[in-house]
Amino acid sequence: MKRLKIRFFDNDYIIKTDAEEDYVQKIASFIENKVKEISKVENQMVVPRSFLLAMLKITDDYFRVEKDFEEFKDRAEEKSNRLLQILESSLTESESFSSSDGTRREESGREELEDSFKHR
């Protein structure tokens, strides 16, 4: 675990983490921007360390879920596209037979069925 210095509302905080510094700064910036969106906060704002750590953890969880969801969505789209290709291919193959071919196949199938009953 390493110690990182992050800047949050013009204050420096030292935290211990295994995460990369850029990622932690991204999380801190995300939180800072969200706080600024909902309130008129001065740039000088002292946040208790435990609150900052909780906000960082919650935001990290959010980013991870968002990433997992995107990966899941991509896999689902890929599988859906593959299934669609299989269905379209199957429909194309069945449509390529003419109606007379289908009739011949149906008649020969009926003959085979009748023959199987004759041998009983």
C-alpha cells in the first residue's frame, strides 16, 4: 500500500491506497465536481478525513459497477448480434429452398413414414 497526496477543494490530503494516483485524482475530481454542481461551495472547504475516505470509496464502487455494467452490456450486445446472425442465416437457408423442393421433401418423408409402418 502506498501513500498518495490528493488535492481536494484546494486542500492536500494524504491517503493510503493500492490504486494508481491518476485514478484516485479522477475520483476526487469527480466528487468535487458533483459537490460544486449541487451547491455554491467555495474552493476552500475542509472535509473531515473520514468523510473524504468514505466519498472516495463510494465513488470507486460506483466507477467499478459502471465499468462492469459496460463490459456486461458489450458482451450481451455481442452475443445478441451472434444469435441474430445465426437466426438470419438459418432463415436464409430455409428460404433458399423452393416450394417444390419442400413439397418433394415432404412427400419423401411421408413415403418413408408409410414404409416404416408397412414393415411392422
